[in-house]
Amino acid sequence: MLNVGLTGGIASGKSTVAQLLVEKGAFLVDADALVHELEAPEVGVWEAIVTHFGVEILKEDRTIDRRRLGAIVFTDARARETLNRLVHPAVQEERRRRIAAIAAVHPQAVILSDVPLLFETGMQGDFDLVLLVYVPLAVQHERLAARDGFSREEAKARLASQMPITSKVALSDFVIRNDGDFSETERQVEAVWLELVKQERGKGSIAS
């Protein structure tokens, strides 16, 4: 089994790259999807968040309004640290459980963990390799405005909450640049996939 961390900046296109790799045979554990599951109304993580930040962050159906909560934590570093402390341990425990379950059935699997804050939370050591999806900062701004309707100030606050994407390049084992044509992204994904499979097979040979 090859345990791969997939990361990038906001609006870099991690989901697109992840889907392309899944189509080639990779297994995916999406940390953001796990957050949504663990923040479902009335569960432990949800209760901890609401207790700290108040019922004002809830929608009428009692789900967490992520836009409203984001407006708080992306402008207040202390609030962001508190949210991470409430959420991340449960997410990491569930992520590791799911990886173990996949590996038990598919011992030669290439398993991707899509973790947006991989470097920010010091998780490099959890993975055999790290794959970064990269786009320039200007492209991140444009995509945030187009995708989520963020104002310039909102986009700037979100991006400032993460390590600069340029700093992540040197920390990564593989980098896919995702600001060109889709066909170019596909070409890079194919090359990376072949290398990941090669690494997994080599790892298996060493283990045996």
C-alpha cells in the first residue's frame, strides 16, 4: 500500500486531480468530506463547535453554516486554532481508520488522502509521499471569486490563512500544475499515476 497525501491551496483544483487519479485506480479519503460527516447535527464534533461558537453559526435546519463560521475563523487566528483543535483529532482518527480498512482489502492500493491543511498541520510524516496541486496566487483569487462569490477581501483572508502555495512546492514529492488546459492536467496526472504505481510496487518488493 502506498499512502499519499494530496494537498494544495484553496481553489487549486485538488478535487479534479483526485477524481482523475481515482479513475485510474487510486482510492480516495477526502478529509473535507469527513469534516462534513463529523459536523452533522447533534454529533460530538457538532456539539463542540456550537458550544464554543454559539447557535448563531447554525442554519434553520441546524447544520453549520460554513460561510458564517468561515467569516469568523478566517479573520481571527485564535478562533481558527480553536476550530482546528475541535475538529482535526476526530477527522484524523477517522481518516486513519478508513485507510486501514482499504489496505486490509486492497494491500497494493494507492490511497490518496485529500488534506487541504496538510503542511499547516505538520502531517507530512503521516504519508509515504506528498502530491501538491499548484496554481499561482492570482489564479486562486480568480477562482475563489468565480466559484464561491467571495469578495477580494474575503478571498484574501482565506488565502492568508494558509501557507503560501509557493512554499509548499519544495516540501512536496510531486507537483501537478493545474492552471493550463485540462488536457495538460490529464497528461501530468498520467505521469504521476505511473510513478505512484511504480513506487507502490517497489515498496512492496522491499517489504517482501
